[in-house]
Amino acid sequence: QVQLVESGGGFVQAGGSLGLSCAASTTMFVINDMGWYRQAPGKQRELVATITPGGNTNYAGSVKGRFTISRDYAKNTMYLQMNSLKAEDTAVYYCGLGSLGSGFRYWGQGTQVTVSS
């Protein structure tokens, strides 16, 4: 069974930084696309960033230049470094694993990020 476990969420003031991690329990990690999505209260889940096995990245316009997605194949772990955080970044952040073309099949449980203004 594939498990994705997020960590690193928390509370930070606007302008601050947080780092998220997503540990995958599967060797599928090395051959699948991965990404971060987020869902704010009353809103739909939205793409934050994705990364392919080859390291190609894609970012939502709202986070480009502030967030950085990366992955460590030795640790089966994906990361999201979030800088210059804004109140509108407040959401539950989910990591996903699967295919960018057909959608992520596996999801983590989510981690809360709260940015105060």
C-alpha cells in the first residue's frame, strides 16, 4: 500500500518561511510525477507545484518565485520550500503521486499552513 506522509506545516507570520516534506513509502516514487496541492476553507483544491521524475517543475502563478519544489530520490521524499508567505497561502497542503496526465492516484493526509497578516 502506498503511503504519503506530509510534515512541516505550522503557523508563521506574513513574510516568513516554512518547509514541507512528503515521504513516500514506495519505490514508485522514482518513476512517478509528484506535486503539491492546497485547499483553503470554502475553496477548491488547487495546484501549487509539480515535479517530474526528471526534475522538471511547474508552479502556479501565485507562488512562482516564492516557492520551490524538489525531490530527494535517496530518501523517497519531496519538499516544498515556501518563502515570502502571504495570508492567502493559508490552506491545507497535500502531496500527491501519480501522473500529471491522468491525475494523481495517491494523496497524503494533508498538513495545515497558517499565515497571519
